[in-house]
Amino acid sequence: MTHFFREKLKERGLKVTPQRVAIYEAIVNLKNHPTAENVIEYIKTNHPNISVGTVYKVLDSLVENELLKKVKTEKDIMRYDAILSNHHHLYCIETERIEDYEDENLNVLISNYFKNKKIKNFKVQDIKLQITGKFNK
Amino acid sequence: MTHFFREKLKERGLKVTPQRVAIYEAIVNLKNHPTAENVIEYIKTNHPNISVGTVYKVLDSLVENELLKKVKTEKDIMRYDAILSNHHHLYCIETERIEDYEDENLNVLISNYFKNKKIKNFKVQDIKLQITGKFNK
DNA sequence: CTGCGTGCAAATGGTTTGCACTACG
DNA sequence: CGTAGTGCAAACCATTTGCACGCAG
């Protein structure tokens, strides 16, 4: 299950360390697109000696190497996403919840739209939806 | 030109202070969705005595009262937008530039799509596109 | 006048940094 | 073995806070 991750690390010439594996697993298991703090809290139990600085360094390097993504928010606290496939996000206005939203039809619709409609002076690389609203409790 | 702004302040029961006006003007004039620092830098010339704390307080209160919006980014530095109408954002992957993108056809397309396709357990309130790519120099 | 708003400076807290040490390959 | 990676603690810096004063209504 972390096999994919270990392979990816090697591909990128990054060493497979227990810290990296633990941090990656934390992001995968913690739903809701965790913060660095969430990760630290989560791994504390099984890896009490991983330091805060390491967590931040690992997160940065995983983002840089495209094994994680940063999630755009309007908070100054960073959040991370382990899902790399093309998907959108649901942002709850009441809680801090952010959930993934996959919708292939929507992707097709949008990419068709922009196949015709070019944006002047801008070369589109990727399009994501931020869907804001409320989860039904 | 700041008339709209002054009216809105009154509507909300907020006092019209020179600080608030200056900060709002800064956001409007600074394109590229400025940070608090950008605002501070900008108003320093004409209002050298507005304090940093005030800028943050004013920004917060204007966001809370819907006279400004926070822009979602993957940076831990907050950025602000004075344009309240429904629009999307172009994010440049090379520079920090964020530009507004208005496209009524697109808005219609998307709102039609979600008129039929409901998201389970989620009540949509607003949908924004993050269009990532590159500006042609 | 009266309290909302401001200035100031200190405090906060998430993130970064530097360096000696560790362990992956 | 040699170097990428880690742990630790101090440093950083955007933002927040508390309080006395000032000014908009």
C-alpha cells in the first residue's frame, strides 16, 4: 500500500526513510486534508521521535517532488493532499472540512469548453474547482 | 469612486475612517491581489502613520463585512481581492501573479451542470475556478 | 460625548534554518 | 563509507493581541 510511495521516492532519487513513510501514511489516513500539525499529532503515537522540523522539510520535499499537493485555502495554515489524480474540492463554510470531489463528466465538460475558448495571454495548464457550501449534517 | 465603499461601510454600521478608505483604495489600485505587506508598503507614502496592526484589523473586518475577499492560495501569506462580482482566478505557476478571469458563458455552463447534477450531502453555495498556467510574457 | 477605531509594542504560532549527528543505499 | 536526511533549538516573520488614546457620528 505504501509500495507506490516507496517506488516514487526511488524514482525521484529520494531515500526511503521511516519518517517519510510515516508522514505520507499520515496524510493518506487523515482524511480532511491535514495540516502539518495534524500530521505531527498523528504520527506522535507510533513515531514519537520524529521532529517538527523534519515534518515540514519532508512535506516541502514531497510537494516539490509531486508526491503530495498543497491545498489552496484562505487560511494561513497549510494543508496537504495525497491524492494526485485530477479532482476538485468541496469547502465547507461552517467547518474547516475540505473533501475531494471527483467528476469525470465535469472534467470533460470543462476541458471541452477551454478547447475552443482560449484565454488571451495565458496558457492553461490545469483547472480546479473550488466548490464552497455546506455539508448536510 | 470610493463613494460605493463609504456607503457600504455605513450600511454595515462601520465608521468611515481615513485608514479604512486608504486601505481599500490600496487594494483596488494594487492589481495582483495584494498581501497585507503590499498594502502597508503602498499606503506608507501618503499615510505614513497607519500602523501595521490597524491594517490587519481593517482587512479582517472588511472581509468579515464582505467588502473584500480573501484569495485562496497555496501560500501562508494572505492575499486580498476588492472585486466582489463573480469571477475566477488565473494563477501563474512562474510568478506569483493572480489575475481575475470573468466569463459569463462559463458561469452559465457550470451553473447549468450543477442544476442537474447534485452533490450528495452537500449544498453548493458558490463555485470558483482556479485556472493554473503561465502568462505569455 | 461615547464608544468604535487606531497606534504601538509585545506576544503568538506556524514555519524555517543551521548544524552536528544518523542511517540509507 | 559518503551524503542525503534527521533532530533539535533557536530564529523568523506574518499576524494577533491588549491597552491607552483619538476621533467619527
